[in-house]
Amino acid sequence: MANRLALNDPIVRKSESWEQDRGYGSYRVWVENTTSQRMTVTITSRSASDQHTFYVPANSNKTYTVNNAVSGTHTITFTTANGDLSGTVRVRVSEEPLF
């Protein structure tokens, strides 16, 4: 099973992107939110119907897994009520389904 870390960055901007290569049909996103606000995380790809949203409580972290992902560029967007952004995002892509 081949997998790799596609993104491992501090959250300092409203969005980050990674390339979901053909043959890598799954990804797992881990977001650490170090703000005092709930963070909304939205993942979009080239397909408008392929959008995922999840929430990370203040001063917490959360994992979100997608199988049967489309290839191409994926963008992950972070928002909080007061606009503060702080934390870490990691995305691991995999050839095999992730559970």
C-alpha cells in the first residue's frame, strides 16, 4: 500500500491545496485548531459535487477521511467566527481505502 504526506503546514492562511494523484483514491485530513473559536473546514475539488465540510472545536483536533476521492487539485479552506486562524493541517493520500 503506497501512501504519502501530501500536506503538512501551519494554518496561517484561509486555504491550502494539494494534488490528489491518479491512483491515490483516498485521503485523510487531520486539523489541529489552536484558536478559541470553532473552525469550519471545507474541502473542495474540481467537481462541485465533491465537497466535504467538518468542524473542529476550539483548542482541539479532528480527523476526516475520504475514500473514492477524485484526482486533481483539492483545496481546503479554514474559517472561524472572528477570522483568527492558528493550528496545523496534515493530509495523507493513499492508494488503498482508509478506515
